[in-house]
Amino acid sequence: MKQKKGLVLRDVCGEKVIIGEGLEAINFGRLLCLNDTAAWLWQKASEMEEFSIKELADILYEEYDVTPEQALNDVTDIVAKWQEAQIVE
């Protein structure tokens, strides 16, 4: 899976949001607010050409004090929301 082109993470008034930039994101006319963990994962995913839920869960597990199962559950939930918002493909 990968992030759709033209979407960037920005800090707007202290909130982490994904917004569209450039011609590739012309049909993305909204802001998506992310919590700190989701924003951190979005940044990590943006550093990869493609990513999987398992890869992001491993990264989350290594960085935060969570069990591997909790990391996998959290990432699964976050990525499902990204899919619902159509910001990953």
C-alpha cells in the first residue's frame, strides 16, 4: 500500500492535518486531523515507497511501549481509517 500523491502532513494551529497540495490533489478538498500517533505513522509511511500494516506495526512496537499485538491492532485501525478517507491506495 502507499500514500496517494499530493497529500502532505502539516501542523495547522497546533493540530496535525493531512491536506492536498498541487494538481494531483485537486479533488481532495478537505483537511484530515490526525492524533499524534497517527501523524507519526503517516510520517514513517511517507518515508517508504510502499508499506504494509505489519511494517508499520513493527515500527510502532519498536518506538512505543506497546505489545506487538496492540501495535498491530492500533495500526490496523489507523490504516482502515486512511483507506476509508481514500488517502492510501
